[in-house]
Amino acid sequence: MMISAAVLRGLASLTRARASHTAPLAIRCYSHAKVETDEEFDSRWVTYFSKPDLDAWELRKGMNTLIGYDLVPEPKILDSALRACRRLDDLASAIRILEAVKDKSGPHQEIYPYVIQELRPTLQELGISTPEELGIHTV
Amino acid sequence: MLASRALVRGLQSGFWRRVSTSSGAWAAHTHDVDVLDCSAPQYNNRLDTPLPDVPFVRNLSAEQKKLKEKEKGPWTQLTKEEKLAIYRLTHELSFSEMKKGSKEWMTVLGGMFFFFGFTGLLVWWQRVYVYGDVPHTFSQEWIDKQTQRMIDMRVNPVHGFSNKWDYEKKQWK
């Protein structure tokens, strides 16, 4: 640390008019924006889908946006989305959401069974069949 | 156009056949207009957009409307076939059908090779029937004299041509 500071001062003396450009070494150039934690992200989305008067467009927009992220949504977010489908009398979207979760897992084949296991009470309560039960999981 | 209309009628002959009656596509089919209204939301099958903007089937028959009414009640009372029918009303292809892929690449590759071969035939014919004789400087006699001359003037003596000629034994190394 000390040696490079001396070098820097030496360099500064060579280039006379450039003193303002020598950055102090102690500060890193990271952004100062606040990073959202995973829990905040999850609760934000759960709240989004929990809106009682969520309309069909907002459900589609929310779901398509969520699928666009580089992550597989937590079961609690999906639970909230499935209940929103129930409020909107939209069974097809509920099944589609489960298909999308499986697709988002990609090569990690343990994620989808875990999600279904977590959602099983909700699926049974609302009467949502999984794609496997309907036979559309394969061609 | 005619082929797709025949296809639509063929599909409609089955029970719950999946026919897109979403307004844009249907208008194009029934009024024989090739213009799709691109300002209206369209149905699409995309993995990254799981919930499309409009359902696949918009103009529901009476039976389909009854099914939609039943959907408003508890879903536990729907049979598997009814759930599947509801799914197919809104979505044309399931995820696995979307990801299926086709054998089209074989056709493409085969077509490529066919045209490569055809071009090869044309090139061969051109070489034989269009091109004239090569210059006389390609004849064996000329090349022999040329090679001897190159050896005599020590062309590329370090690493190249003359380096490969053994001047003592008067032969190639």
C-alpha cells in the first residue's frame, strides 16, 4: 500500500496538471446503490400477487416479468400467484405457471419436485393439477 | 392460404380440436384477407412468456362456454379431461411441445449437400468443356528445364527449394 502511494506521488509530479485525477487508493469503485436482499425480493413479489383486485393483465405482466429474471421463483411467490389465478378463475394459467417453473430450472432437476412438494397443499386445496398429472409434461 | 384454411377445417372436425379463433387469425381466415392487425395483441407460444397476451381460442362454442362457466366454480370438481380442455383453450402448445424441435435440420443439411454436388458437377463440366488448354509452360518438358534452372541459380538455398537438392550427389535429398 505504502510503496504504491509513493509511486503514485512520483507519477503525479511527472504529469503536472493532473493532480485532480489521482484517485485515493482506499475507496473502491463499487456502486453505492442499496442491494435488495432475497427476502425483500420475495416479499415484494408475494405482495404483488396478493393484491385482492389484481386483474388478468397484471397477473400476466407479473408472471412474464418474474420468469424473465435469472432465478426460479420461491414457492411462496408461486403460491401467491396460483391463488391470484384462482381469484381470476384461470386454471390454464395456473398449470402454465408450473410448466414455466420446470422450464426455468433448466438442468437442475431437483428444483421442480421440491417446488411441487412445497406447493402440494395449495395444489390440493385449489384443485390445480400438475402438468405431469395431465400428461402434458412430455410430447 | 388455401392450404391453411383446409387445415383449419380438418382440425375442427375433431372434439376439442385446437383451432385458433383469436380474432386476428380468424379474420384472416374467414374474410380471405391476408392482413393481420398488428396493433392488436396476438397469441404466441414462447418459453420466456408463459402467459400469452390473448387466449388461443377466443370465439368459444357453446360447449366451451359451459366449460368456462364450470371453471368459475371449485376446480376440484373438474375432471382431468376438462382441465386439459381448459388448458388447450388458452394455450396452443404446451412447454414440451414448444421445446420438441423438428427434423428440419436434416432437410436443410441434405439440401445443402445436394446443391454442393450439383455445383460440383457444373464446375467439372466447365473445366472439361469450357476451359481451353493450359499454357505450354506447364508441359513436363518445360517444367524439367525450369526446375533445373532454379537449382542452378540456387533458389531459396537456406531453408527452401535448393536446400532440398543435394549438389554433390545431384539428386533430391
